[in-house]
Amino acid sequence: MKNLLRALSGEALDVPPVWLMRQAGRYLPEYRAVRARAGSFLEVCYTPELAEEVTLQPIRRFGFDAAILFADILLVPQALGQGLRFVEGEGPRLDPVGDVVALGRLKPVDEIDEVLGPVYETVARLSRSLPGEVALIGFAGAPWTVASYMVAGRSTPDQGPARAWMYRDPKGFARLIDLITQATVHYLGRQIEAGAEAVKLFDSWAGSLAPEMFTRFAIEPVRQIVAALKVRHRHVPVIGFPRGAGAMYPQFAAATGVAAVALDSAVPLGWARDTMSPSDSPPDSGLESPGVALQGNLDPMLMVTGGAALTETAKGIVAAMRGAPHIFNLGHGITPDANPAHVEQLLRAVRG
Ligand code: CP3
């Protein structure tokens, strides 16, 4: 079995599998060249040959254990009929869906493949072209984070517009979350059928939810997605990333049914291991919890700064997780100012 899938199935490997969030992207000159040729980021996403090529670039250069489909979490709102564009230097802009009237104008879930077809084609191409030991990860945004962009129409520091709707009109907001949940089940199911071997749900803004809302809008939709995928794809592991969940992480791990939880850089690994890794107690002790694999959680800033701090911190993470199922990764995406030479240094530190 591929190393990533072994770790996701609960095995503790001597050398953890490694991949990096946002491993394809602007810190790589070969990515910038493809994007310049394509004209825009979305053109790369919707052109299977180009999306395949940029997915493979970091695999060729660094030999990661996993490739992540090149796409974006905002393709789902676009497929639901919401206008989307990326403004250079500013990020995404969507036509805001701020109430149930706007929600009613969106398309039904069974029409999203008209837009998302090329993404499935990219997955199919990758499952043929990836080296045999490299696992293919599909992904989607988790409903809360996708909703935060759909409602505000852009990145926001505190997801204020979506949180305001949530408290003012909980029923209407729950309808939006349900629509995204259904669309995500469909979208990830199609990615799996096209060849994705694991899928990840990015809840980048989970940290802005108060505990009760976290349970309703970060745990419950993810639980539903995992359960729905398991009906037809029992063997395909789901990685959850409730970034910023803090003390809510263990509840997320226990309640959603995910195989692995991705940790942001603020999470202390000893605590994460104690509260979420499979228990060491004997299976019949009555104390054990099934536990999850843990992924993370190097500070992405170290990919900019490098040096001894990078090597020491990376080795510290490997040591802290030894004996538990672990996938080495960053605590969030690698940034455009990261140095590719530091990625090589990181791989040497992790793989020894
Ligand atoms: O290697 C990979 O991970 C590639 C696939 C990927 C992208 N975005 C490509 C991308 C993945 C998994 C994502 C996820 C994503 N997209 C998230 C969740 C992860 C996270 O970072 O928290 C979010 C919140 C988005 C939404 C998004 N996409 C924003 C806010 C932006 C603009 C900000 C930015 O970083 O530029 C994007 C653009 C984006 N998505 C780029 C890439 C490579 C940069 C686009 C470009 O080339 O200009």
C-alpha cells in the first residue's frame, strides 16, 4: 500500500509520508510559467492538461508522497451559479449570496457537473500519470468555509457577514450549509470515481466559530459528508482540516468519522497525540478510542526563513509523533515567498 494510505489507515511508519498544503503554486517558477501561459488561475483549474501538469510539478521536483489535485474550493460556488473571479493581488471575488432570496437563485446540485467536468477529467488523467507510489488526494472546501466566501463574496478577516447571517436567520443559513453539503458529497464522490484515493475537506475558517456553532456548522456537515461518502466508498479516507479549532479539535476528530485530522501550527503535538491518536491501551481495556491519524503541523514561515530552525523544528515534529500514525505537512499552505530550496531541506530533515 502507498505510504500515505498506510498512515491514513492508522499505521505508524518509521518515516512519515510527506506532502505540503498548496505544494503546487506560486513559489514554483514552473507554476508561474504555466499560469502566465494560461492567462489566469481559473483557466489552469478548468484545463485538464494544465491542471494535471501543475499538480505533477512538485512531485517531479521534490518526490512528495502525495499529490493534491490542482483546483480550488471556490469552484463549487461557481458551479452552483455564483459569479467568481480572482483579482490579481487581492484574491477571490464572488457575487455575494447574502439571504434566502439569493440562495433560491442558485442552481440545483445535479447541474454542477456542467462546470466541474474538467476537474474530474484532471483527476482521471492524474490517476494514470502519477508515479505508482504517490497517492492522489482530491479535495473540497468544508461547508462553513465555502459559505463564508459565498456570503461575503471575498476573503474576510473574521467571516463577519456569514456569522451575522448565522445568528440572524439560523434556518436560512442552515439551508445554505445544506446545499453546500449536498454539492460537496456529489463533487467528492465524482473525484473518487475518477481516481482520488483520499479526500480532504478544508475548513480554513473553522477557528472563527463559537463552540455551539462549531458543532453545528463545522462538525455536523463534515460528519454528514463523511457518512454519505462511506456508503459507496467505504475504503476512501477523509482528512479533515478544521483550522484554528483549538480545544474543539478532539471533538471534531471523534464526531466526524474522518480518518485523519490536519493540525494547524498552533496545536501542541503532545496534546494532540494524547487526545486524538489511537490509544495505546489494549483493545479490550474498554478505554481505547479508535483515534485518527494526525497531519501537520510545521509553521509555513519556516519555508521562507529556512536555516537551523527549519531542520530542528521539523525533526522535533517527527520525534513528537513517532509511534503514532502521522503525515508530515505544514500547519497551513506554503506561501508564494517560500524558497523551493527550503522544501528540499525539509525533506532531508524528515526523511533523514
Ligand atoms: O497544491 C495545492 O494545494 C493546489 C490546490 C489548491 C489551491 N487552493 C490552489 C490555489 C487548494 C487545495 C486550494 C484550497 C483553497 N482555496 C483554500 C483552503 C486552504 C487554505 O489555504 O486555507 C482556500 C481558502 C481557497 C480559496 C482561495 N484560493 C483564496 C482565498 C485564494 C487567493 C489567496 C491566495 O492565496 O492567492 C485562492 C487562489 C489560489 N488557489 C491559488 C492557488 C495556487 C493562487 C492563484 C494564483 O495563481 O494566483
